[in-house]
Amino acid sequence: MLTYDEVITVAGVRIPFVPSIITPLTETPLREGRYEAAERRALRSCLRPGDRVLELGGGIGFLSALAALTPGVRAVTTVEANPRLIPLIRETHRLNGLEGGKARVIKGAVTADAGEDIDFFIRRHFRGSSLDPNLGTFARSVKQQRIAIAPLLEKVRPTVIVCDIEGGEDGLFDAADLSGVHHIVIELHPKAYGDDGMDRVLSAFATQGLFWDEALQPTPGNVVLLGRRQEVSG
């Protein structure tokens, strides 16, 4: 059960301030209104009426709520592997009037293939939790259900993907069918896989016609907006 006495509003989204989960590393940008600023700008710039959004790595439910509150967005599906965050995401959705089904949450770790449950490493700052044990000291690990990317895409049929999974994006989309996706907002993690890994991730998207969208994002960073070139030029 979540315990909190305060709600912080960022970009119109109400977030329950749960101190046991939202550490100062996250609390400060929340209170200053700059939490996930690059991601929210990119997401708002590409959303369209009728969009179905798939978010990989739900965090505290901020971006999924932001997307679901956008007029015309049809549905939002969030997948989160950290079991501590699932109740927080659901409470964020409830606070923003989204408990009726427009935004739903799935617990599990998205991977390229199906298989046995996988270790997920939980760190003090939830934003550092990941499938990689080598990305800093972790508090504990939990077994988490694998969710294979291909059947997930087939079920959700997203038109927009938001992805922040602390390095798990490397190799995830190599064989995925992204033909129905017009934009991807992704945070890259060079600390996990280096510059070569960043090139691999972006090349996997490029083979499916999704490129850095210079029209909507003049200056690239670790948060990258990818789109289809005919839409950018047109």
C-alpha cells in the first residue's frame, strides 16, 4: 500500500510523492518542473489523434499519464519490470483520472525472446534499476517474467514507442516488426554499451525506416526522437 501526503504536479500531470521511492535524485527535478523534460518535449511533438502508445520502462507513470492525457490518444500501455513501481504508476494514473482503461500497466521485463524468468536488479534510485548487474551497486535482485517484444507489439499495435530501459534496448528491436510505428522516443545508455552500442541501436531502427528526426529535434542527445523520413520531409 502506498503512503504519501503530497502530490507534485509537473506539466499538468499529478504525481504522488512517495519518499520511500522518489529519492532526492528524482524529487529535485520534479519540484523544479524539469523532470524528463527532453522526453516529454519529444513525445508531445509527435503524438497524433488515434495514437496507441507503448512505453517500455514506466518509471513513476509520468510519461504514460502525459500521453494518455493528450487529446486524441487512443490508448497507452506501460511495461515495467520493477515491482516497487507498479503501484506507484497505477496511483499516478488514478490521480489523473486514467483508471478507466485508457492507460494500463503490465509487470515484466521486455526482452528480444521468450524464456524463463530473468533477473532484474533493483538499485536505490529506481531510475538505475535494470537487467544489467554491472551498472552500479544494486540493493537486490528479483526474478521477473520475460515479455517477448514480438508478441507484445502484435498485441498492442503501437504507433508510438517510448523506451527507457537502462541499456536493455541493445538488441531488443533487431528482429521486431515496427512497420506500424511512426515515432520512437528512446533514451540511449552509452554507459551500458558504449558508442558502438548506440550505433547498433540506431542502425536497427534505421533498417526499419526510423531515423533521428531533425525537424522535431534539432539537437540530439541521449534522448533521441526517431521518425520516418517521408513524414519529416513532408
